[in-house]
Amino acid sequence: MKIGEIQIRDPFVVPMADEGLYYLFGTTDANCWRGKGTGFDCYRSRDLSEWAGPVAAFRPPAGFWGTTNFWAPEVHRFNDRFYMFASFKTEKRYRGTQILVSACVSGPYEPLTDRPITPADWQCLDGTLHVDRDGHPWIVFCHEWVQVHNGAIYALRLSPDLKQPAGLPVFLFNASEGPWVKQSDWPDEGSKYRFPTYVTDGPFLHRLAGGTLVMLWSSMGARGYAMGLARSETGNVTGPWKQEDKPLWAEDGGHGMVFKTFDGRLMLTFHAPNNTPEERPVFVEIEEAGEGLLIRR
């Protein structure tokens, strides 16, 4: 398959050097917004151009709590196992990020616990794994605008086995702190009051060669869905975080992540356009520049 044949949102690539293969995950339900969720599929490639698949990476087992909005799976290798962080929702629970586990990168993945790792009374999504300089695991996730209006990003330290929180959520920043972020025109359905809404989506952390910790995250910009960059002023996940003035990707694309190719290039992937069912994975070469990232022209 070619890239143009793969409908996917929130693409996430895992390079496996020992196999010479790239594994591509993402939101793969044909309509991820409504109806019963199917699961997550996986594709593999040797060159980021020709892809084989799909292979079923996750299908919900009987009794699984999530029923709809199967979103944004990320796969991280940690302690010699593969952990999938993905978001789900059901009528009886708020949206949250659940951690799944497998011995194989392509799955099949099974729930690590019987509940989301994000706070039970928060609307959350897009959890990502960050391992700090001392080897402690954290989940960085979005507290969703549908509940708090001004979407926020939090960090939560996890136990070494990733099964439970090892503290309380730490606030990092609100969506409106991004100079490039525009107020969304989406309605806050069911709310008695009308407030301005600002979106946070898709945090992903990357440590530059010089030690600076940066975060990709997405929101609505002047030209639609966009992706910006923040920098930790301490090098720690708890920040404080300073926002770049302009988005890294400004028009109709976002929810990205960074990986290194087998020949040493730094690659950014994200989905564009942002409309279902037209969304496709995009691969753009980037470079580290100073304390940030630049798209190579």
C-alpha cells in the first residue's frame, strides 16, 4: 500500500532497527467519531513509502470498558515490553487514556489494568509516555476542553509497572497560552453557560541532542488544525513550559510525533488533512535548531 491509500489519524511510528521495519499505528476506525469502536490496526514498511497491512494490533476483549472513540494509540518500548497508550470513551465513563501491553510490537495488545490511568472524573485524551532522566515514567495527557473549556496539558508520574499513578497530576499549561492558538468555534454542548473554548491535542515529548526537552502539541490556529512547540525551561517534564510564537505546522494538519530513520534522519509524522475520511499520514524531514525544531525545506 501507498501512503495515500491509508486512512489514519494521529499516526505514530515505531522504528525496529533489528527488523529493519517501521511500524505505523494510529486511529484507524473508518469513522472514529461515532458508533462502536472496532480497534487499532498496524502497518509496516521498510522505506516509509510502501506499506504492508493492516494487521489487527488491538481488538477489545469481552467486558472492556471502552465502547466508542478509539483514538490515538501510541506504542512505547519500556522495560522490554511494548505499551500502547490509547484513549477510549463510553456512556458510563468519561473519556480516558488506557494502557495496553504486548510482548510484540505489532500486538496483539491487552489491557494492562481494568481502568484508564487518567483521573476517573476528568475528560482526558491523548496520553503519551515520557521517561525522565532518572528513569521514572510519566504520562503526559490532555484535560479536555469539553470539560474545562480552556484545554490543558498535565503530567502524572506513574509506578514502575505503569499500573497506577505515583502522585497527583501536575499542571503544565493551558491551550490559550500558545500565541498561535485561536479560539475554537465548536459549541460546548450541554453547558448552562457559554465560555470561549481552546483545544489541546496530541502532546509528544522529544529531548534534543543538547538536552533541551520540547513538546509537540496541537490546537486550532489561524488556518485550521495546527501543531506548535513548547520548551521546558528546566529540562524537566514539570516545566515551566515556554511556547513558541508560531506553529511548527500551520495549516490543516497536526497530532504529530518525531522519530529517527534508520539512516539517521529526524522525521516528523502527522495527519493531514483534518477531515474524515480524507486524513492520511504525512512524513516531513525536520532538524534540531538551537532549542527547537525546524522543518527542512
